[in-house]
Amino acid sequence: MTGTRQVLFIQGGGAGTHDDWDDKLVDSLRRKLGNGYEVRYPRMPDEGDPSYPR
């Protein structure tokens, strides 16, 4: 198998989670996995209220 593998990291819910907590987890994951992996980490809309509309 060749090429870069991709990992999709979905952030946790709660206001400020993306910047305050999950950034650190993603940085650590990138370091541990190395250059053979691309960690994608999209910002979720309205992280303070991650519920689905009904």
C-alpha cells in the first residue's frame, strides 16, 4: 500500500472545545502517527450546541 492514509477526527461537543481541547489531541495524534497519515480536523458548526435539529 502506498500513499498517505487519512484520519478524520470529529471534535467533541461544547463551547470552545475545538480550540481549547481538541487542538491538543489532534497535534498529539499527528505526532504519533507520523508523515504517513493526514489528520483531517474540520470545525463543526455551532460547537456549543451539537444537537441535531428535529
